[in-house]
Amino acid sequence: MRYRSVLSDRIREMAILVVAVHWGSRFEREAHEAVGRTAGLTEDELAALREGRVPELADPAERTAVRTAAVLAREGRLTDAEYGEAVAAIGERGLFELTTLVGYYATLALQLRIFAGEGEES
């Protein structure tokens, strides 16, 4: 999945940033903002993500993936309609990869809070 992802670099980085912001993980956010810039994310897109908003994205797959990542981070599940929208936009494999990213980076954020003393972000 890491080397043969169906998700674009931009989608992966935006999803990671959604999770980092949701869990207040400054380390994840700062690290992946840098990677996101390399993947082509603009400063406006990064600012929107930092504020917990979905950026203005022309690509429907990107918009849907970011919205889906936010719902997964917040709710931990998708409605049937959200599932259908995600599969239509990024495919079943893309959704599987997206849920894996959200879960992995949520776990990492937890570990950083516990073991690295990252604590609450202001």
C-alpha cells in the first residue's frame, strides 16, 4: 500500500493532515505540511486544513477524500451514503487505503501524546 497506492500524494498528505489537526498532533502536522508542500499543496490549502476546514479543491476525488477523512477522524464510521460517495470518487481500494491512513495516523498521534509528551496543542 505504501509504494503502490491508488491515492495521489496530495490526497494522502491531506488525509494525514486532517488526522493530525483533529488529534492536535503538532509534530505530525508540521512534518506532513512539509511533505504536503512537496506534493503540491498550496499555502491556502494547508491553512484550510490547519483550521479544520476542507480546502477549495477543484478535483472531486480530493474533495471527497478529505471530507471522508474528516468524517472518519470525527465519527469513526461512514453512513451508507458517505461510503457510496467515497467509493464512487476514489474506489473501494482507495477507501481501504484512506481508512488505513486515518487509523494509522490516529494511532501515531495517540502514541506521540503518551510517549513523546506532545500533549494538547494550543
